[in-house]
Amino acid sequence: MDKARGSDPMKKSGSPRWRGFLPLVGLVLLVALPFAAQAFGQSALTSLATRMLILAIAASALNIALGLGGLVSFGHAAFYGVGAYAVGILTTHGASGMPFLGFVPGSEHLAVNLLVAMSVSGIVAGLIGALALRTSGVPFIMITLAFAQMLFFFFVALKAYGGDDGLSMRRRNALPGLNMRDDVTFYFTSLTILLAWLGVSARLFHSRFGLLLGGIRQSERRMQAIGVPTVRYRWLAFVLSGVGTGLAGGLMAVFGRFVSPDMMHWTQSGELLIMVVLGGAGTIFGPVLGAFALIGLETLLAGWTEHWQIILGPALVLMALTFRGGLARLGRSEQGP
Amino acid sequence: MSPPVLQIEALSKRFGGLLVTDDVTLDVGAAEIHALIGPNGAGKSTLIGQVMGEIEPDSGTILLEGQDLSRLSQASRVRRGLARTFQVPEVLGEYGARDNVLAALLAHRRTRPLVNPRHDRALAEEADGFLLRAGLAGRGDVRVADLAHGERKLLELAVALATMPRVLLLDEPMAGLGPGESAQMIEVLRSLRGEVAMLLVEHDMNAVFALADRISVLVYGRVIACGSAEDIQRDPVVRSAYLGTEEA
Ligand SMILES: Nc1ncnc2c1ncn2[C@@H]1O[C@H](COP(=O)(O)OP(=O)(O)OP(=O)(O)O)[C@@H](O)[C@H]1O
Ligand SMILES: [Mg+2]
């Protein structure tokens, strides 16, 4: 492999050819999964996989801030929760026919509600980012955490929409022509949204913006010296990341027909961080692998013993040490970033 | 002499009780190489930081081609033609050398949004051109973390050139280079003479005498002398304050 290095200036070395087929294999498995689950009478597996797909969107969105931008946000559950509440509140008003705040009509349309979830999360991320990005390092971690906790307590106190009991929806949001009540249909809807998001994400990683943002992660001083307004770039990355996380939150709200402040709890932010790091920060598919691995592991351990959380911690540490650089970098000859 | 491209006028900066820049007035002519020498801690790097807009001066003005830069961000100063290199290389370690240059090329350029700039052959060739000028031909694919120190110094130069500067602020380009590498750096800088004006901060007196049109001496934040190489070598104040220690 090594002697091929540098022969073509356009080709990046370091990966055996078979790795290129892995995403395709993964896609085939994901398409086959609900049918296999039905055939073996394990329909619950489809629901579990749907949760994984949705959290994969959230992890992949966090990866734009964390993996590409180097922004260790400990507050992404805020955007996840805000997206979910946007959908929950719109759906409640859509079902009752009473406009939100007296003038915003409700909606039970999936596409409309997800777009609203993305917009609202993006705005919230824009506001939080504008303040938090004045800092970096540990203060940044603390400030993002603090904002998320503030929102958590705000929704706990918001009795009109369930307070800490959360908000249940009578039925799932609809898409014309599709029966969203069917779990397999919902699974494929989620898979499609994940693939679309990954497409956007890959474009972003390999764009001018992605190249410069990756540079800012490595040396902000260098990038400023070549004339990049680094704060603006990091802010935009944070907002895009919030938009994707809000999309995942909204989709999860529709899937479970339920929203609660727990979606904004700091442990949710922590889980998203673990997914990204476990799967491989800065890679396209890493966060997806991380989401599947973490949720899968949690489910396995929970079925095995009620003290599963005691085992999960050490298991994660072990995995982090074994797969340095994340699952997505397994079999790659170069370690990094 | 043609009018100066860069004028620093009555610049002052304090860090707490320490006066790092003490009423500095200095200019760089178009196509001139103006060396700035001075002992460690004299305030040379801090001066470059203020010209770039990374550090805010307490008072004084900085003009580029007659235009006041005071209110401009670092990004707009770069767009107007300022570039710097760092004393300790400040490069993107995970990227290859070519991508480091590519970043500088892309910083002020629009690209088609859906095209991967790393797959743009014209852009890659342009980047390779700057690597070639800096003496790094064929090193474009090497991860910067794997480059030798001297190569990183050259890369600093290639990256700065890729922003198409009118004035290059060089912060000790020879620092840490071996004799052969220093000779190469001097050659590269010499080849740029006339194309871009330079403020050359340097301890290596061989390089300074080989390159500089004029030399200014900075001691404790203050310019104590400015003139040709002979003027500076003869100046008794300079000899006692600075050169004297080297000749002893
Ligand atoms: N951010 C800062 N805060 C306080 N003091 C500083 C700061 N930056 C630099 N200094 C001090 O200012 C003085 C000038 O530093 P500067 O780096 O500009 O010197 P220099 O001439 O570049 O020295 P060298 O030849 O060692 O690179 C030093 O005494 C340094 O300790
Ligand atoms: Mg210095």
C-alpha cells in the first residue's frame, strides 16, 4: 500500500479498497432489516432500529460541530429537545385546531413540522452559539451545558405543554400517500431522512467550508492569518449542527408520539458525544456506527442485567481504547485526526 | 525611493507594566526588504501581531498603501495585502502540505458550492506552484505532521504567498534551520525580492546582511537605529546594545 502513496496528487492514500464497499453493505443490511425482523417474528427490532437511525442523524449533526469544527458542545440535547417540542407543540395545536399563541396554526404534516423543528433549533443554536463561541475549551463545554440545562428547566416548568410529565400526541404526523402508523413505513422514512442528511453532511465535509472549518479546528491562529473570519465559520458550523440535531429530535417526537424534558437532559448530550467519539469524530459514517453501537450495547446490557449502567461505562472505556479514532477508522492504515 | 507600502507611525503597546512597543515609527518601501533585529523579548513578534490586527495597539497608526488599517479586522487586512509567517510554525498538521496552501487560496475565493475543492485540478496546480516557489516541490501529499521543521518553515512561506500579499511580515524564518536549510530559505526570499515587500524579523545576521536593504534595531520596544547594513554595524549605540554581545 505504501508504495502507491503520492503517485496521484488527487488520490488520498491509506485505505484498502474493500472499505469503499462497506457503506453499500451497511445499506443493504439496513434495507433488509425490517423484513428479516418480521420473518423472525421480532418486530420490536424494527422499532429499535428506527431509534438508532434517528439518533444517528443527531450524532451525525453533532459531528459537524465536534468532529469537523472541534467544538465540544455539551449542550446538543437542547437542540434535540427544542426540535422535539416544536413538533410536539405544533402537533398538539394541529390536533385541537387551536392556533399556537392565538395566531400560529398547528400542523400534523410531517414535512412541515420537521422543517419548523429544524428552523427553530437553528435559531436557538444561533443564539446560544453567538454567546458560547466567545469562549473555547472547557468554558465552551460549560456554557453549552448551562444553556441546555436552562432550557431543560424551562420545559420542566412549562405546565401548558406537560411540564416534566412531557407531552403525548394522539397520532403520528402524516405524509400524504404513506401510512406512518406502520412501523416499517416509518422505519424507511427515517432511513431516507438519514441518508439525505448524510448526503448533505458529506457535501459539507468536502466543500470549501469544510476544508476551512477543518483548518480552524487544527489552528485557529493560522486560519486567521490567511484571512478567514474564524468566529463566523464556527458559528455557522454550530448552527448547521443544531439544525440537524433538531431534525432528529423532531423525528423522534413523531416516532414515539411523545416529548419530554428528558430529551434535553445533559445525559442525552453526553450520549450524543459518546456516539460521535465511539464511532469516529470527523468521519461521515462514524457517528452512524456510534449510534448503532451505543444503543445496541445499552439494549443488550439492559436485557441481560438491571445493573447494566455499571457495565456500560467500563465497556465504553475499553472500546475507546481498542478502537482509537473510532469504529469508522478500523482497518484504515492511518490514524487521525 | 518609491513611497512606502507599509507605514507604522508612533505605535505603542503595553502589557501590564511592560512597554513592549514604545513609540515605534517604521516603514517598508515598495519592493524593499526591511530587516528588524533586536534581542529576545524586544517586542518584534508583538509588533507583527499589531500590524496584522491580532493584537490591538494602545496608540499609533498603521497604513497600508496610505490606507489606515486601525479599524480593520485581520481578515480584511489580509484581503488588502498583508501576510505573515509565524516564528513557531503554525500549520495544519492533519492536512497535507498542498491542502495548507489550498486553504490560503480558498480563504478569499468563491468556489462553486457543490464542488470539492480538493478535486479541482487547476486549484491543485496553483497550490503546487506556491509549494514549488517555496522549495517544497513534490511534497504536496505529505501530511504536515510528518514534515521536518525546516520544511514547515518553508510551508509557512508558501501559505503566506498564496494569499497574494503586497507586504510579507516574516517572523524569524531562519529560526531552527540547519546551515543548508538557511541557505535555501535565503535563496527563496531573494527570489521574491521586487515582487513583494518584506519586513524581516531575524536573529541570523548572515541572512540579514544577505537580504536587507535597510535594517532597524529594536531594543526594549524602541527603535534605536535605522539604516544600511554598514550604518548599523558602525553605530556605537547598536554595538553596545546588541551587536556587541555577538562580536565579543
Ligand atoms: N500576551 C502577552 N502578555 C504579556 N506579555 C507578553 C505577551 N506577549 C508577549 N509578552 C512579552 O512582551 C515582550 C516582547 O515579546 P515578543 O514576543 O514580541 O518578543 P520578540 O522580540 O519577538 O522576542 P523573540 O526574539 O524571543 O521572539 C516579552 O517580554 C514577552 O514576554
Ligand atoms: Mg518573536
